[in-house]
Amino acid sequence: MTIAQVALPVAVAQTFDYWVPSGLAVERGSIVRVRLAKRRLIGVVTRVDARIENRAPRSIPIEERVALPALPADVIAQAEFVAEYYQTPLGAALALAVPPLGERAWRPRQCPPLELTPEGTRDLPARVARAPAAKHLYERLVALHRFEAEHWSTLSPHARRILRGWQDERLVAPADETPMSAARLLNDAQRSAADAIIGELGSFTTFLLQGVTGSGKTDVYLEAARAALAAGGQVLVLVPEINLTPQFEARVRGQLAGVPMVTLHSGLADGERRAHWLAASRGQAKLVLGTRLAVFAPLPALALIVVDEEHDGSFKQQDGVRYHARDVAVWRARERGVPIVLGSATPSLESFVHAEAGRYRLLTLPRRADPRAAFPRLRLVADRTARARNALSEELVAALGECLGRHEQALVFVNRRGFAPSLLCAACRWEAQCPRCTSRLTLHRDPTRLRCHHCGHAEAVPRACPNCGNVDLLPIGMGTQRLERILRETFPTARIARIDRDTTRTRDAFSIVRRRVEEHALDILIGTQMLAKGHDFTRLTLVGVLGSDNALYSADFRATERLAALLTQVSGRAGRADLPGEVIVQTDFPEHPVYAMLASHDYARFARVLVAERREAKLPPITHAALLLAEAHARADADAFLGHAQALAHATLKDSGDAVEVFAPVPALLARRAGLERGQLVVQSERRADLQRFLPRWREALAAGKGARVRHAIDVDPGSFS
């Protein structure tokens, strides 16, 4: 009798025994389907034992082995590390490495990539003007540059017929398949950085590539990737946002033409993502580009890892398995003996401290890659006056007018979507509150609704104040929708587009807008942080920033660090080519160090000040922390659980010799979310090893005494304490 131990994506930290039916071949790493109670689950075999004795009465057979390759040993080891370090069940960690298993197989249409011909570029705009389906297809072709085989799966039958017709008319044609293009000409700093990385291929080194915005970090990545690919290796590139993958994909296809590449992110259809996973695991895909989940992709010939915008909070998973993809990528690079490049204009303090201590090798790009491009001029203008006159300062309005007069492009940034962050009664000061969260409801227009951005609750806007009956309800604050209305009224002839989560829900929506910007078909962009990262618009010369002072009031100890990164990124969109740029920030605190950093472009000096503050306050990255978050329907249950957890922590530490500090339980900053009362408890230590010895024992004690009415999770290296 052969028994397989199977790790399943359930909340308990154990494996489950199943017997292997005769004729079913399984091994360590096999992906199998089994029953657990009344559920059918996908799991991963972690061990196979041949036993002579009869099977236990409660053991049941494996139902089937899923038709996918077994997970390789290094991916299993990585999942074991994630489970151990982040205090999560092994089955949940292994599930991150398993692609979606939809019933329908996905097969890309066997045809070469397509692109618009000169005739199509000339004739189609007029032909599709009155045909919505054809117009949308044309816009996709323009936005994607090349229509790859995998894009066929996203088309409706009608759209496929249209595209085939365009092929017959030679309005679209197969794209030229060329071998890897010649290397781009790099400046001295780029060449030095690329050579340093290439020199370490075949061995583990962590590089921190700190380059100012527009310095050409991507060119360095791709030059190093070129060398790794030429030696027969695979390259893994991680980016923080799904919306950045099409842009990066276009850069790769332009500079590494002919290199087989796949993308891996949650925006792909299940079958497409599974096919891309298979191509990576078989070594067919030589370059894998993805978001944080791609760090678990099997890559038999991995030779180089790149993490772009390594400081970005999107690399930290906020629920389920709360891993940080950047840190997991560093671990993977070390285990595989390959170099890893962490790139950013504003490195995280964690990476900055490692570089200062010599654990990471620092590479710098101190100037913009385009020799014509200079840093944009910065102006700080009073925000109080602007709020009194509909949010836009006189200086920003004047600068926008001058920008439009020069036929250049502008970006106005406010990091809040919706129309207004709050709805207020002018008489009794009532505010629209979410009934399920301790947060205000955001006012949205088109359609007009009050929405909670935490739990998704939505309701109609009241005709009058429910508290006093007053009909004078005021939208308070500035969101992207309200800013769009103000700018359209101020500049009625300008071509304006708003970019936020509400306007980019459909596939390729963001790519289409990017293409319109590149074609100079837009004058003013309005957006949130989606527009702050990595985009290169040559005629965008003016950036206006609204509402940045809000971060200075935050209770999050990382708020200033994140604001510095965000402001650096968004200001870096201006003046990236031969046209001079300008950044106008509306603030009531022009003397704040974060704005001084923005003016001097000296992030390293600013980071050292932040590190000194963290050292004095004993906060990460100087210390190492974990957060216990508890949620319950009743506040008393959450508080009682956290009080019990505090007592267990002290008991666990008694006589252990581990120097771990246990703080008193407090309500979470968002004390109620989606109807659940939330509290938290922080533990931290100056020695990571002490914390890692303590956490498993504490977690085991918590599991033994867990109350059924309380849901809890441990977050190691939390993004914040709020």
C-alpha cells in the first residue's frame, strides 16, 4: 500500500494521508485532486511512502493526478520557506505555485503575431468610426502594437470575424519575426551597472539599482537579460502592477525581439495563465514577466531575477499568505545561485539599509538617460488658497493654460478616486458613514452613489440629511471625478482623460489611453498612483499634485517614506525628453523634508534621516516585527482573544532567552471592516532569529486555544501597523 502525504490549501498546518490507487503514479510535487470531508480540493504531494500494513480505516484514495508537471524541488523548497517564515500552512503556500485548473483548456490560435499595415493605419480610423465593435478592436491593435497569438482567446466570435476580414484585406498582416535585436547604446553609468550584473551571472548577488526617474533602469535590466538569455538561461521580471505589464512587454519585444516571453498575473484568463505557466515550467518561455504571484513560477533554467520598483507596496500580499514577493525573490535567487536586481528611484528603507551595510551591492544611475532631459523645475504653492477656490491654485491653472498653448501634455495627480471623499451636512455636521466599516462613504458620480472603498458597500445619495432633514449636503474634498469636472469647465476645449480604478476595469483600457497619449490625442491626464509608475510620455511637461499633505497626517509610520516615493515617481513623469518639465505641488507645509528631498533629488540623504528616526523609535527596518490581527463580530470577542494572545506571548517567552517585545492590544486603525470588529497586537525584536524562534511556538499556542468566534492571522514584516 502506497500512502501519499498531501498538502491542501486549508487553515490547518498539517498534511493529510491518502492512499494511492493502483496504476496511479505520483511523486513529490505531483498536483492531485482529493476529497476532504465534503469538499474536493487540489493539493500537492509532499511525500510518498510504501507501506505493507493495511490502510487505516479513515484513509481514502487520491481521486486523480492533475495533468500538470510535478512542482520541482526548488519551488517546493520555496513554498516551505514561505510557510515557515510567514507563519502560514504549507498547503496554502504551495497553492500559490499551482496555476488555475479550469475545465476548459486554452490553446492559442496557431498564427504569427499581427500588426497594422500602413493601409490599415490609414484607412481603418474612418471605417470603424461608426462601428463600436470594430472601433474597440482597432483601438486594441493600436494599443498592443503587436496582436499576439494569445490575444485571440480574449476576442468574441464577432471580433474574430472582423480581424480575419482585415487580414484578407491586408489591413493587418503578420509582424516581422526577427532575431534578438542589437543592444541599445547605453551611457557610461548604465553600461557600468549592466556590466556589473553580467559579471555576476552564475552566482548569487543582490544588486540595488538606484536610478533617478528617467535614468534608463529598464535598459540596464534588458541588457543584463540579453546576456543571461544568450547563455541559455531564463529571466524572471517582477513588476508591481498589472497595468505595467503591457508597457514592459512592449519594451521587451522591441529590444529582445524573437525571445519567447509570457506574462503571469491575475488579470489573465485561467486557461491562458495555465498555458503561460506550462511554457515557463518546460523552459519554452525564456523571459517571464509578472506581478508578485510570478515569483512562484517553475523556471528550470533560471539565470536572473529583476524586481522593478522594488519599494512598491503591491509586492506585499495583504491577505491569505502574507508574503513579500521582493523578499521571496531574494531568497529564491540565493537558493538558485543567480543574481537579482532590485530597481527603484526611491528604494525601500529595508533595501537601503542592506545596501548601506554592504549586504546589497549598490549601483547608481544619477542622471536621466536622454542627454537632452533635465530634472523638472519644482514649485510649491499654497494649498489653503486653492481649496478656497475649487481646489486648483492660480499658479496651476495658469501653468496648465500655458502648457496647452504650447501643445504639450499635462498630468494632474490626486490619489483619491470618486467625486469627493466625504458627504457632509452643512447644518448638523452629519457625515455619510459606511454601516459596515469605521470609514466614510465616498461620493461617486455617473452613476451617483455613495461607496465604501474598503468593503464595497454602496447606497443611494440621500435627498436630505437623515439626522436633521437639511437638504444642503456638501461634497467635501477632492477626488478624480470632481477634478475632471473642474478641469473640463476650466479648459472646455482640452482633450481630457481620467485614469483610475473605475475607468480601467476593462481589459486593455489602460493601454488604449497610453496609446492616445503617445499619439498626442490627449492634452490633460487626471489620475491616481496608477499613473505615477514607469510611464514615459515624451510630450508630458507639466505635473500638478493635489492632496499630498494628507499623507503627513497619517498614523502609518511608513507614510512619509511612501509619500516620498510617490511624489518622486509622479514628478518624474515630466520633462523626460527634450522639452523642459515643471512640477507644481500644492502644499501648506513647503518646509517639510519630503518636499526638500523632491527639490534636491537627494533621496539618499532623506533616507538616512528616516533611518535615524526609525532607529530612535525602534521601528522597522531597524527592528523586525509581526502583527497579530484579530477579527470578530463582537468587539468583546476580539479584545478577549487579543488579551489572551498577549498572555500566551509572555508565557511562550518565559525562560526562552529570546528578546522579543510584546505590545498591548489596540484597535486597528480601521476598527471595523465589512461588519467585523478588528484589533491587533504587535511583537518585535532587534534580532530576526529571536522573532522567528518565538513565532511558531506562539502560533501553536494560539491555535490550541482559538475561539470559534474569532478569526486571526499573523502578518510577518507587515506593511504597516494600521
